[in-house]
Amino acid sequence: MQSKTVIKQRLDYWQSVYDKLMPAYIALIDGGVKSYMVDDRQLTRFDLPDLEKRIERAEEKIDELQGLLDGGRRRRAFGVVPMD
């Protein structure tokens, strides 16, 4: 398992990613701007689906890492197969 310091650094990274993407998403949704710059990338309304996926990924990572910091374990994925 990773140390809490490494987990905290990764959490800070994903939080900064989220903090950069949310204002871009809100600005593009509101329609106040035609394009928005995030670091060296220019985003337009055509980039909204990709932006939504990136935000969801950042939220998932933040939740996962916060759970690890709080003493939990990673959630395991499992499937259910319906039977007759």
C-alpha cells in the first residue's frame, strides 16, 4: 500500500485538475464565452463531452484517494449475473 504522503500528493494533483476543469465547464455551459483556455489547451463547446468525462474521472479519483486517506480500501468492482 502507498504511504499517506504519496496518496495526499496524488489527491492534491487530482483536486487541482478538478479545480481547473470546473470553471471551464461552467463558462462554456453558461454561454458567456466561445472558448476557454486551460493551461495551453483551448476548449470550445465542441469539447464539452470530453470535458465531462475528464471531470467525472477527476471526481472518481478524488473519491478513491480520499477513501484511502480515511483508512478505507479501494473498492472492488464485481458483476452480477442474473440466473433463471
